[in-house]
Amino acid sequence: MALFSFKNSFFLFVFFILFINFGYAKIIKHPSYAKGQCGACHTTKSAKSPDLKMEMPELCYSCHTNYEENDFIHGPVGAGACTLCHNPHESKNQNLLTTSTVNELCTSCHSNKDDMLKSGENIHPPVQDSCINCHDAHGQKHKFQLKADRKKDLCLTCHTDKKERITNSINKHGAIEMGEKCLGCHDPHSSPNIKLLKAEDSKTICLTCHSTSLPRDEDGKMLMNMGEHIANNPNVHGPIMWGDCAACHDPHGSDNLRMLKSPFPEKSSAKFTSDGYICFQCHEPKKMTEKFTKDLTEFRNADKNIHYLHVNAKRISCKTCHDYHASDLPHHLRDKATFGSAKFPLRFIKTLNGGSCNPICHTIRYYDRVEPVNVRTNKKL
Ligand code: HEC
Ligand code: HEC
Ligand code: HEC
Ligand code: HEC
Ligand code: HEC
Ligand code: HEC
Ligand code: HEC
Ligand code: HEC
Ligand code: HEC
Ligand code: HEC
Ligand code: HEC
């Protein structure tokens, strides 16, 4: 008997679950409609004369918050067209919506966003998920009925790591607080470019601002005009040739010199460590650590490594000899070098298997990879 009644209640339970899932719970009813209180909205209880007892949307506002008290009101809400989106009686959708998903609803009117969702590239995940992650369907105190200010605050509600970065990094980027802020570089919905960028690569974006002698840095120093510099110097460094300024700089700020993604010495002279130079993200640090080599670098006299000599033994930073943005000499060598406050020509001359320099640091010096020379006289050894 006990078993029988258990079985009974088990079947009842299964029936109840099925009922919840496929029957009863499928239809959501407006509370007044569910209770048969037709008179809450209609003049009579009769289904035959469905006259409303008040104009729309005042009828709805007699019980619900008045959305028109917002500064930015969604078109159809302002027009009182609640029933374009809601069925006032019942619906199988959440919030009595007339479509099964919010995005279907929004794109039924905003057809360009429908095209974007169907054929756009790189759609921002919260857009794919639901428009109301950012927009309010009714009204808001922010433009485009957004849930926070569109230029930056909205983004930071989800991107808390970026909030941390732009607030706490030592070297902050002026761009974050200028003009359109985050939206100056990113599209909030989708983009054919990586990282929702508004241009095909980061370089194009950077040079919209860095093609004048302004902007100034935080100490008031005028920054170099990078657009002009690259245009005037044909030997452009690899990552910039690919259009990727963000290979080295973090546009959201960083704790390193000049918002670099990893450290680089500020001064012309620095004790050598392989993690003190961002260059070794891509280049081989052994160029600087091996006293003798026949293959790690071309800057050698036979097997005597001249990179090692300068960078490691004499602590001279790459920036004294190379311009990692662009130069008009081979090997991204500088025309004019800077050491401390001194500015002087490097006078680099390339030869078939080596070259020579004649800076102010020392008198002219020669090197040859194939047939070693006396570095002072250029005579074969
Ligand atoms: C929350 C308010 C509300 C309640 C409660 C309500 N209605 Fe309605 N009803 C409306 C609105 C608004 C319309 C007009 C819809 C439109 O024009 O798009 C409407 C339309 C109708 C219509 C016209 C046909 C149709 O469906 O569009 C009938 C019939 C109707 N209601 C019957 C009823 C009955 C019967 C009840 C009670 C069981 C009831 N309504 C309860 C708001 C309500
Ligand atoms: C453009 C479509 C659209 C229009 C027009 C619209 N709504 Fe909504 N409404 C929505 C969506 C989408 C949700 C779900 C929102 C959410 O979860 O934040 C919603 C949710 C609601 C809710 C339940 C959640 C809440 O905010 O309390 C109420 C009540 C509501 N709407 C009333 C109205 C009234 C009244 C009108 C007319 C003045 C109206 N809506 C016009 C799309 C619309
Ligand atoms: C007599 C008061 C009253 C009127 C008039 C009224 N509502 Fe409601 N409505 C309620 C109550 C109560 C709820 C349940 C509590 C809530 O969600 O705010 C509700 C809930 C809703 C919901 C959420 C339903 C859900 O469970 O997802 C929507 C949408 C809604 N109403 C739309 C409307 C629209 C559109 C109108 C005008 C045509 C309207 N209401 C008129 C009282 C009213
Ligand atoms: C019934 C049609 C309709 C639906 C559904 C609809 N909208 Fe709208 N939407 C409009 C109209 C009309 C305007 C006003 C256009 C204008 O002012 O140029 C508008 C304006 C907007 C604007 C401001 C655009 C601007 O240029 O000022 C945004 C943002 C917006 N809707 C988002 C949404 C979202 C998100 C949804 C889904 C929750 C949605 N819309 C659903 C018709 C609709
Ligand atoms: C991640 C947040 C976010 C989501 C999710 C989102 N939007 Fe937007 N939307 C914005 C921002 C920010 C703007 C303002 C853009 C600007 O000022 O350039 C905007 C502007 C708009 C505009 C007016 C300008 C224009 O592009 O026409 C419409 C319409 C719009 N959104 C519709 C939608 C629709 C429809 C969806 C869902 C498919 C959606 N949005 C999802 C953030 C979002
Ligand atoms: C509702 C939450 C939300 C909001 C608001 C939001 N995002 Fe996102 N965003 C995400 C999620 C989730 C991802 C995917 C995971 C990730 O990369 O963090 C993402 C990814 C991104 C990406 C990387 C895309 C890629 O292809 O790798 C960028 C860039 C971005 N968001 C920028 C923005 C900007 C700019 C804003 C403000 C207009 C914004 N987001 C607002 C949730 C949000
Ligand atoms: C000056 C242009 C610029 C501005 C302003 C900007 N970003 Fe970016 N953002 C980029 C670039 C370029 C990338 C790609 C970075 C990379 O490749 O390392 C990126 C990448 C991202 C990513 C993807 C994750 C990552 O770090 O690679 C997110 C999320 C993001 N940005 C959010 C934001 C937010 C939020 C704001 C506003 C606070 C903002 N961005 C402002 C240029 C910008
Ligand atoms: C909207 C204009 C704008 C854009 C776009 C922009 N910047 Fe800047 N940038 C500035 C301003 C203003 C400063 C000076 C204030 C400061 O130091 O942050 C600056 C400073 C810098 C600095 C020097 C930072 C320091 O520590 O002194 C670097 C490096 C830099 N930007 C790189 C970039 C890169 C890389 C991009 C592209 C991903 C970029 N910028 C895009 C406006 C911009
Ligand atoms: C290979 C790495 C690398 C790439 C790629 C790179 N930079 Fe730099 N950038 C640096 C280093 C290292 C410094 C610090 C130089 C110094 O202080 O001598 C710097 C400094 C700067 C400065 C400050 C210059 C000044 O006046 O002192 C700006 C502005 C700048 N970069 C912009 C850009 C822009 C724009 C791009 C893309 C066109 C870019 N960078 C690409 C490594 C790079
Ligand atoms: C994101 C990767 C990357 C980083 C970081 C990087 N480089 Fe490069 N570098 C390259 C690529 C790719 C080439 C080959 C294309 C070319 O000649 O520019 C190259 C070439 C060079 C060359 C010329 C090579 C030759 O054979 O003539 C020099 C010099 C150079 N880099 C110096 C530096 C210095 C100094 C730094 C640090 C400030 C640095 N690089 C950081 C990618 C990088
Ligand atoms: C004293 C000047 C000087 C300094 C300092 C210097 N270089 Fe060089 N570098 C050269 C010369 C000259 C060449 C050209 C060698 C040749 O091909 O004849 C060169 C070539 C290169 C090359 C091309 C490949 C190779 O090894 O021949 C790279 C990459 C490079 N340097 C990176 C760096 C990096 C990274 C630093 C800083 C850590 C640095 N250099 C410091 C003078 C210098």
C-alpha cells in the first residue's frame, strides 16, 4: 500500500512538473487580466465593448511608473504605443512582450541593427545577448536611453579591469578623457576591425591625434609629431608597418614609461637587464648578453659582439642608436643621437660586411663581420 501511494504521488509530481513547463507557466498574464478585473482597464466588464476607460498611455501610468519623466524617452513610449511591445492581456513571453526575445523586438523596428546582427563582423558580446544590457526600453536620463553615460561610464560598468587601469595606472592617456572618450576609438555594437576599433588598425586611430606637435604630456612637454615623423622616414619599424602601435603602447595607460606595455629605460644610459627592455618581446636578448657570437647579431667585428659592448658593458640604451618608430637609415639607426642632453650626429656608414660610426662618444670606429678589422684604423687584422 505504502508503495502504491508513493507511486501515486510520484506521478502527480511528474504531471505537476510537466504542467509547470508546458502548460500553465507558458502563458504570462497581466495580474488584472488574470483576476478577471477587466474593469481595471475597460469601461465595462464585457468583452464585447472593449473601450478603454482612459487614453493610452495614461491608462497604464495610472498604475505604472510614468516613463515620460525621463530626459530621454524612447520613440514608441513617448507615442504611448505600449501595445506595440506588450500584450496588455497575456503572452507567452517574459514581460508580456510581443516577441520571444528582446533583440527580435528591437530589430523589428531598427532594421539596420537587424542587418548588423545577421551579417556584422565581430559583434560585441552584450549586443548579441540583449540590447537592454545597455539601453532601457522605455526611457533614461542618458542619451539614447542608455543606462549610463555613453562615452565612458557605460563601458566601465562591465569593463572593471579597464576602470582599474585608467584610474590607477601611473601613466594615464589623455585620449581617455578627450572628446568621445572610449567611443573615440571603439564602436559599441560591432566592427569589421579587431577589438571593435573604429579604424582598420590602431595606427590610423593614434595618428588622428598624434599628427600634430601637440598633444603635450603630463609634464607639459610637447610630444613629437609621430604622423609627420613616420611620413618623413621611409624605414618604418615592423610593428608600425603592420599598423600596430598597440604592440608596444597600451592606449588605456600603463605603469611604464610612455604607457609602454613593458618597461623601457627612460635615460640614455641604463644597467642592462633583459626584462628592462620591451624590445625583447620580439627580439632575441642574447644579442646583448653574449660577448662573442657569429650569428646572434650583425653588429660585430668578426665574432666580437659590439651590441654586447655598448648595451651591456657600457650600459647604453637602444634609443641612443635606434629609432624604433621610423628612421631614414638602414637598421632603424638614428641620424642624430641623443646622450643625456647632448645631441650629435651618429654618422653611420654601411659597408658590404659591416660599417662605421663617428659620433662624439669616440673617434671613428669600424667593424667587419667577415674579415675583422682594427676598429680604429680599419686595417685588416
Ligand atoms: C491591463 C489593462 C487591461 C486589462 C486588465 C484588460 N484589458 Fe482588454 N485591452 C487592453 C488594451 C490596452 C486593449 C487595446 C489593445 C490595442 O488596441 O492594441 C485591449 C483590448 C481588448 C479587446 C479588443 C480585442 C483585442 O484583444 O485587442 C478585448 C475583446 C478585450 N480587451 C477584452 C478584455 C477582457 C475580457 C478583459 C478581462 C478578462 C480585459 N480585456 C482586460 C487592456 C486591458
Ligand atoms: C519598444 C518596446 C517597448 C515599449 C514601447 C514599451 N515597453 Fe515596457 N518593456 C519593454 C521591454 C523590452 C521590457 C523588459 C525590460 C527589462 O527587463 O528591463 C519591458 C518591461 C516593462 C514592464 C515590466 C518591468 C518594469 O520595468 O517594471 C512594464 C510594467 C512595462 N514594460 C510597461 C510599459 C508601459 C506602461 C509602456 C507604455 C508607456 C511600455 N512598457 C512600452 C519594451 C517596451
Ligand atoms: C490597475 C492597475 C494596472 C493597470 C491599469 C496596468 N497595470 Fe500593468 N501591472 C499591474 C500590476 C499590479 C502588475 C504586477 C506588478 C508589476 O510588475 O509591477 C503589472 C505588471 C505589468 C507588466 C509585467 C508583467 C510580467 O509579469 O512580466 C507589464 C508588461 C504591464 N503590467 C504592462 C501594462 C500595460 C502596457 C498597461 C496599460 C495597457 C498596464 N500594465 C496597465 C497593474 C496595472
Ligand atoms: C515599434 C518600433 C520600435 C521598437 C520595437 C523599438 N524601437 Fe527604438 N525607436 C523607435 C522609434 C520610432 C525611435 C525614434 C527615432 C528617432 O527619434 O529618430 C526609436 C529610437 C531609439 C533609439 C534612439 C535613437 C536615436 O537616434 O535617437 C534607441 C537607442 C532605440 N530606439 C533602441 C531600441 C531598443 C534597444 C529597442 C528594443 C528594446 C527598440 N529600440 C525597439 C522605434 C522602435
Ligand atoms: C554595450 C552596450 C550596448 C548594447 C548592448 C547595445 N547598444 Fe545601442 N548604443 C550603445 C551606445 C554606447 C550608443 C551610442 C553610440 C554613439 O554615440 O556613437 C548606442 C546607440 C544606439 C542607437 C542610436 C545610434 C545608432 O547607432 O543608430 C541605436 C538605434 C541603438 N544603439 C540600438 C541598439 C540595438 C537595437 C541594440 C541590440 C541589438 C543595441 N543598441 C545594443 C551601446 C549599446
Ligand atoms: C553589459 C556589459 C558590457 C558593457 C556595458 C560593455 N561591454 Fe565591452 N564587452 C563585454 C563582454 C562580456 C565582452 C567579451 C569579453 C571580454 O573581452 O571582456 C566585451 C568585449 C569588449 C571588447 C573586446 C572585443 C574583442 O573583439 O575582443 C571591447 C573593445 C569592448 N568590449 C569595448 C567596450 C566599450 C567601448 C564599451 C562602452 C561603449 C563596452 N565595451 C561596454 C561586456 C560589456
Ligand atoms: C586611443 C584609442 C582608445 C581609447 C580611447 C580606448 N581604447 Fe580600448 N583599445 C584600443 C586599442 C588600440 C585596443 C587593442 C589593444 C591591443 O591590441 O592590445 C583596445 C582594446 C580594448 C579592449 C579589449 C581588451 C584589450 O585590452 O585588448 C577593451 C575591453 C577596451 N579596449 C575597452 C576600452 C574602454 C572601456 C575604453 C574607455 C575607458 C577604451 N577602451 C578606450 C584603443 C582605445
Ligand atoms: C583623442 C586623441 C588621442 C588619440 C586618438 C591618441 N592619443 Fe596618445 N595622447 C593624447 C594626448 C592628449 C596625450 C598627452 C597627454 C598624456 O600624456 O596622456 C597623449 C599622449 C600619448 C603618449 C605619451 C604618454 C606619456 O606617458 O607621456 C603616448 C605614448 C601615446 N599618446 C600613444 C598613443 C597611441 C599608441 C595611440 C593609439 C592607440 C594614441 N596615443 C591615440 C591624445 C590621443
Ligand atoms: C616597437 C615598439 C613601439 C611601437 C610599435 C610604437 N612605439 Fe611609440 N614609443 C616606443 C618607445 C620605446 C617610446 C619611448 C621613447 C623614449 O622615451 O625615448 C615611445 C614613445 C612614444 C611617444 C612619446 C614620444 C615623445 O615625444 O617623447 C609617442 C607619442 C609614441 N611613442 C607614439 C606612438 C605611435 C603613435 C605609434 C604607432 C604609429 C607608436 N608609438 C608605436 C616604442 C614603440
Ligand atoms: C612587436 C614586436 C617588436 C618589438 C616589441 C620590437 N621590434 Fe624591432 N623589429 C620587429 C620586426 C617585425 C622587425 C623586422 C622589420 C623591420 O625591419 O622593421 C624589427 C626590426 C628591428 C630592427 C632592424 C632590423 C634589421 O635587420 O635591420 C631594429 C634595429 C629593431 N627592430 C629595434 C628594436 C628596438 C630597439 C626595440 C625596442 C624599443 C624593438 N625593436 C622592439 C618587431 C619588434
Ligand atoms: C651603439 C649603437 C647601438 C646600440 C646602443 C644598439 N644598437 Fe642595435 N644595431 C646597431 C647597429 C650599428 C646595427 C646594424 C648592424 C649591421 O647590420 O651592420 C644594429 C642592428 C640591430 C638589429 C638588427 C639585427 C642585428 O642584431 O644585427 C636589432 C634587432 C637591434 N640592433 C636591436 C637593438 C636593441 C634591442 C638595442 C637595445 C637593447 C640595440 N639594438 C642597441 C647599433 C646599436
